[in-house]
Amino acid sequence: MGQRRRAQWLERHVKIIFVAVSLVFGTTVWAQIRYSISEEQKDGAAVGNIAKDLGIDHRTLKERGFRIVSTSGESLFSVNQNDGVLYVNGKTDREEVCERSTPCLINLKIALENPLEIHYITVEILDINDHSPQFPENEKRLEIWESAVPGARYPLQAARDPDSGSNSVQMYKLSHTDYFRIEMVDRDEDGKRPVLVLQKPLDREITKRMQLQLTALDGGRPPKSGTMEIKIDVLDINDNAPVFTKDTYTVMLNENTPVGTTILRVNATDSDEGQNGEVVYSLGHDVSHKLRKLFDVNRVTGEIIVTGLLDFEVKDKYQIDIQASDKGIVPLTTDKIVTIKIADVNDNAPQIEVTSFSSAVPEDSKPGTTVALISVSDLDSEMNGRVSCSLPEDIPFKLMPSSQDNTYSLVTTSSLDRETISHYAITLVAKDAGQPPLSSVKTITVQVSDVNDNSPEFSVSPYAFYVMENNVPGKSLFCVSASDKDTSENGVVNYQIWRDGIVENTYKSFININHENGEIYALKSFDFETVKTFNFHVVATDSGSPSLSSNVTVNVFILDQNDNVPVILYPVSANGSAEGVEEIPRNVNAGHLVTKVRAYDADIGYNGWLLFSLQEVSEHSLFGLDRYTGQIRTLRSFTETDEAQHKLVILVKDNGNVSLSATATVIVKVVEPKEAFAASDVKNAVKDEEENNVTFYLIITLGSVSVLFVISIIVLIVMQCSKSTDYSSKYLQEANYDGTLCHSIQYRSGDKRYMLVGPRMSIGSTITPGSNRNTLVIPDRRRRDSGEVRIYKAL
């Protein structure tokens, strides 16, 4: 086609040029000749003699430049300048030159010069039946739904025959079939096109595939033909529902079957194919949500799987709707009921239920009091559901069966005591008769409520407290404590001092107690020198109804402090001052007793142990003072050079932590022997009178001390008989003062401090270890090393 357009273009331009030349020169010659040849001519075949047909002398052709100047197919032809004949140049194929054009014309322009001549030559190439019809493909596949209705048309591609006219495709034939026929449609340039027409309904389940042969015939003589295989696949439509292989499905299954267990497999088939024949399984639409939690079905295999806990006690039979569905665009479904029966196993432990439970039982409840109602149950059936109930044997409770099955009363079997056991953790055991048996345990706690059946009890009876004299009024001295085994109000203890209206203790009146915590206070200070011990009673009362009480004796021992200054008993002057005058002969020897200073301290122990020392003396070499007795003696004989009068100042002090002291002054006059005797008579008279007065005072003092000592001994004996040994040695006895030197020894052993009181002992006397004779235990208020020994002396 392109070559032909190019020839037409050249032809138009040559004509234009020819017209232009004719106008210029005013002279031209024009002629037109037409030839016809069959296709498939050999190379060099003569088409026609142009010179002859145009009447041109062949001898002038060469001179005049006889040639082809324009052609639509110049490569197909050539001219001979010698004879003017037009020859075929190569093999001529109409189908190649003109393709589908009819008729097939080749236009040539022949030019001659001198004079200029242009001649038009047309060569028609005639068709011969040299080609067979040919389909674009040897095999054609068609997919036709089995639901296609008769009369459905399926256009096919037409066969191609390069020949033209009657040599082209004229008809089609279809191999024998009852389902299809062939029709032809004339499409002008496209020729006759075959159409496959359905004559009879298709059924894929009967015929899945068809193979037909379509033959195309041309109009040649003899005709030529071409074939094409038509393979028809009948496409399935979803016209068959799945069918289960069994009419009924029933399975027996134990309860508590593990999750994931496959219990049954259903199977369904579908005659359709592809998606329409693929069967999938699911639970039916009417299957409840609870049932879906217990079972599931494998979508592909149809296996029914356990997905939840199966419990015979909840339900013993299940019916599941299993749905088989194909995968068609509009799927078809079939339902089948699967029956699953559950078999019971002993998988439920008995259950214990406590009703009407009294969590607290008074401790004075009588035996047989009902504490709780208990019922037992088992969800299993038959032997697996028979239950017995029991209690431990070591508790004051038992189970009493009631008129109803599996119901019991929990009752007391003996008296209860909250102070011994305040609560009971009662373990109930329920056991079924299954094989193996199952049991359950439940613990209930029974509180024993309190009643006021216990009096307060003091931690110590009697109490012994040691209080230092000169205590601060209003400050707590000590504390008593009582406890009550009862609880709540029954155990709340209040304290009070029992005051007897008949015999009133002098010191009880200024003792007070905190009612809540038992703290005891004194409203005034104590004086050891006035009172050394007293007692009173404290009553502890609980808050129960009715209330209970108890009392305890509190013994108070006053401890001494160094609060008394030593008192000089001799010398005492007429005006009461501690000053005296002594006259001694000049001729006395060394060791002569000049006088004896006497002193007294109302304190005891270290506080009352007095020591004497010379504070001032005119001549140290003449007089000496005994540190313990207060005796003043001469150390040497007098000489003529010694002065006649000497002044001695004696310091008397006790041994308290902060010692107190007093001084006495003695004037010693040295006289000649005769004067000494005379003065001695007068002095002796005065001295005898003074000594008589001193003796009277000493007798009164010693009598008072002795009475107090005897009272202390009596109290000590009484208390030793009425209390435990731990408190039998805590009385501090007052040292007996008889005007002579008494000794008391205090020592420490372990956590206790002891004082030994005995007859006169010399300095350096030893204490036999382990001896408890005349020993009193006193509290140690200062930390000292074990084994420390102190010696107390009192004048």
C-alpha cells in the first residue's frame, strides 16, 4: 500500500511537470496503454511491446532516451531500449504487491525526448488461486458457561486467504455436533466471518469439554481449505449443593476432653468444579454463642474440634448444626446435625457451703450450742456425687446430721475458754465416693467472744519500792501494773488507792495514783529521818459488767540522802557553841588523853560515817587526833619553851557524795601540876554535870534508834513471811547507834548491792564470801564494778 501511494504521488507530480513543460514549450505528446499479466510470472517475462503499441520506431528509442521515469512499481518492470519491450523484473506476486487491493494495477510513465513524449502504461496483475485459507491460530479455546441459553452466539476469527475474488474464502464448515452450528457474517473488507451458535443447552456435569473442527473453503477450482481446532470448555455454574456422605453423625465424648481434641470428621461432596465444587465447613447460623465457645469445625477438613471445657454437670448432650458450603459466587449450602453425648467422670470436688454462721461464740456457751449450718454438694452424678463430711477430733466441736441430706449442724461439745484459746480454725473435709475420690477442704474461723470472768492480776504482789528522801512533790515515784486476760471493756483496768475510813495511814493521804496507767505520785517530800517505811493498798478494777477487782500491797522504803550536818555533842559551851577548854599538867607524858570530841549525824551509811581531822592547831608536834574516835592525845612531853595555851580546831565531816561538816574548838591550857589538880577538881565537877546532861541526851537518842531498829526488824520478818524470797532482803535497816563505833559493810555482787550490819569491827576486818548473815539487799542507783566493797561507820 505504501508503494502504491508513492507511485500515485510521483504520477501526480510528473503530470504537473509535464503540463508546465507543455506550457513553456507549447508542444507535448501524450498516450496511455494498459497490459494484463498473471501473477507468479518468471523474471524477464515480456509484458508488451510499448514501442510497437505506440507506433514509435524502435531504432530511435535509444537516441530519444526511452525510459521509465515514474512508476508505482518500477522495481517490478524494466524496458529494453533496443526493441521497446516491457519486461517483468523479478517474480511477481500479486498478494505481495497489492496485498488486498482489487484490481491490482501498476502505473508506469514512459518518457522520450526530441520531441518530448510522455506515455502512461498501466499493468494489471491478475490473481491465481495459489493460497489456501489460513486461520490466525491453529487452536481456539472457548469457555462457555453451562448456563448459556440456546441461540447464544460466539464470534470466531475469520480465516485469511491472500487471494482475491472467487479465490478468497467463500464458506465455513463445522464438524458434527448436536450443540453448535456455524453461521457466516459478511464483513466487506474483512470477508466472511464465522459465528458459532449454541443449539442445545450445556451440562458440565455430563460434558465438561468439547473439541470441534472448523474448515474454511475458498472458491478456487479445485477449492483450497484451512482448518482450526475449536476446544470448548463448559464452565461450571453453581447448580449443585454439597451432599454429606452420612445421614447422621453421633459421637460419645468424656467431659473434660482436652481442648484441641478432634472428636469427629464430617465429609460432604459437590458435583460442581472449581470454586463451585470446593466445600468448606462452618458452624450453622443458628449455633449459639456459648456452643461456639465449646466446639469449632475445621473449615477445610470438616474436623470438629473441642475448643472449650466440656462439663457433664452443665450439659450432657449437644446438637451442633454443621453447614457445608461451596465457594460459588452465590454459594449453595447444606446443613447436617451432629449429636455429641457427654459422659460423666468424677471431675468435681464436693462443695461446702456454710450458712447461718455465728462467727463469734461466747466463752460461757453451753455444750450443744449451734455455731453454723453446713451443707455439702457434688455436681457429679451417682457414686461420684455421694458426699461425706468430717471434722478434726481435737476440737470442742462436732457435726450433727440434720433431717435433710448432706446438711449438718456444727455444735459445741464442751465449755470454751477464750483466755486459753481465743479462736478456732475449724477445717471441714468433704469427700465423694468416686474412683478415685475427690475431696475439698474449707476452713472457718470461730471467734470465742469474751465474758468478764477474769479479775485483774498484778504483775508483782506485794510491791516494794525504794524512794529517795527529799523527792520532788507531784513527780511520779513508781508505777504499779495489772493485766486482765479479758478483752475490750472487760480488760480495761482502772487503779485507785484503797483508803480505809477507820484506820487512816498518815502517809496514804498524800499519795495519789493515775487511774489509767498506775503511776503513783507523792504530794509532798519524804524525810528519811522522820519515816523510813510505810505501805498502802492499790485496787485494780476492770470495766466489765459486773466489774471484777483485785488489790495489792505496796511497801515503800525511804532511802537516805546526805541532808543532815554532823552535830557536835562535845565539847559544847554554855552558850551552845561547839567550844571547850581543857587543862592538863605540864608533866604529862606522850599519849596522854587530852579529851574526846563527840559528834552525831542523823544520816546512815556513808552519809552518817564521820571522820575527824585537825583543821587548825598551834603546834602540830604536840597533839594528835584519832581519825575515827575523835580522841585528842599528846604526841610528846611538854618543855619549858612550849606555850601555856593551845587552840585546836577539829573538823568533823561525813562521807556522803557531797560531804557535810561541822567544827569544834578545843582550848588546851598547860598548867603546873598543883594548879592542875585544883582546877581539875572544879573542872571535874562541872564536867560531871555536863557529862550527865550529855548522857541523858544520848540515852534518849539511843532509845529512839533502838525502837526504830526493832520496828524495822519486825516489819522485815513479817514481810519475809508474806512474800517471795526475791523481795525478802530489800529492807534497809537503820544502823544502831549506841554511842560507840558501829560498822556496816556495803558490797556489790552481780545486779544487787548488799549492806552488812554487825557488831564493832576493826579496820581491815574481812568479809567471808557467801555469808548472808545480817545482809540486806538495797537497790544500786549508781553503776559500780562487781565486787566493790565499801565500809560504813557511824558514831
